[in-house]
Amino acid sequence: MPKDALTPQPPRSLTRHPELLEAAVYEREIGAPIARVWENVFDWEHLPWLHDQAFESIELFEAGEWGWHGDVGFPGGASSEIELSVDHEASCYVARTRSGLGAPGEIWTYLKSSSEDTTSIRVEFWVPPLPEGPADEVLGKIGEAYLKLYAGLWDQDEEMMQQRIVASDRRVETGAADSGEIVSLGAVEALREKLPLVVDFAGHPFRLVDIEGELLAHATECPHWLGPLESCEVKRGEIICPWHGYRFDVATGRSTDERGLRLRRAPRVEVDPATGNVRLVSST
């Protein structure tokens, strides 16, 4: 990719704050198509879940095709009012800190499709004028902190986008389940030693867990964005999606956060009382 491939052009609908200083520029290629990256841009909901090392909460004020606006909380108690605005024609967006920590900073991100499966990004970090002192040194430290932070954030975003692509493709390929399928899992005591265990049933992955002595199976994909549930800790019979915080009852698959979603129907776990062998059978 030419060095100036992502040299930004001034967007028509967005303008930079005239008094801000550029602290750093971050560039990389993301292993996901640009449509997935744009999907990620509008996904304000994932911030305190996927990026819990950097964000603690978000209260949404408004959202639309133009972007989103809300109050973002950080570990330690600080918060910022952030407005993310999009210029679709210029293929860029800006996250402006309106008030709170970092105000009136701006983070400009430019997107460019590199191929069907990759996207190049350029992120510019613009910060308020610095107090008197060694400005270059302070600005350099601020820039280094932003570069380290955003390398980690984009690593997590890229992994989520790639996992979502794989899960979406798998869902399309699998098709309808065979309601008559039976999967044998062997002796119950030997099986308990392997738990939790992910197994395939009717073309879909399910995880077997032991909850207070009862063997249960639950789907490993969140119905919201197909988030991975196979490593979620079970607490009080509940699992929480690591991408967006959606909660589900393991025994029933029902939503426990009143958001109305439900896990894919899981097979029933049967233990033969005579032999002690375990098998999965369709619950329908």
C-alpha cells in the first residue's frame, strides 16, 4: 500500500476544531471487509464489554445514520460526553469529546477498502492545547498512550469482526437441524471430568456444563451478534455475552435482561440410569 494511500481529504460535512494539536497517527490494516468495520463503528453497545479495560459504562443519548452520542464512563470514575459523527462520502468518522475527561479532544478515523476481506485505517488523535512546559515531550507521551491504547482496542475489534464472519458463515452453511439426531457421550463420571465441554449436535456447537449436579447443554453463540459463549463463566445459572453483555439462563436459554432474545434451543442431556452413559437428544 502506498505510504500516502490514506492521506485524508477534508470531509465536507465535518470540520476539525481549529485549536487542537495532533498528538499521534495510527495506521494499520484490519482483516475484515469495510462493511464489517462500519458495523463496528456504529456498535456503541460493545464498548464497556469487549473493551472493559478501557471503558466501564455507556449511556446512550441518541443514535442514527449520522452516528451516536452518549456519556462514556471510564475505570476509576471519570467520564466523557462523546459524539461520534460520520461522513459516509469521505469514508471517515470523528469521535468528539464534548465535555469531561479529554474535552475538547477529537479522534478522526479514515477507512479505505484494501480488498474484499481487508480494510486500511488511519486514526488521528487531536488533543487540547497543552499547559506551559515541555510541550513536545508532553504531547509525545500523550501520543504514545493513545497509540498503545488503540492498538489494543483494534486488536479486540478485529478479532470480534473475524469471529462474527466465521459464525455467520457457519450458520448459513449448517441449515436446519435434524430433530432425530442422538449423540452418545460415554460414561457420566468420565464426562464430568471433561466439563465444561463443547460438542457438536445437529451441525451446531453446544457446551455441556454441570450446574449443581445437573448436566445441561447451552448454545455457544449469542443470538444478538453471534458472540462466543463457549468460555463464559456460569454464575447463578446465568451466562453473559462478552461482546455486548446480553444475559441468558443456561437451563432455559431465555433472556434474563429483558431484551427479549433467546439462545438456540439446546439438546436434552439424558443419563441412562442402568448404564450411566450420557447422550444428547433433540429437545423438540
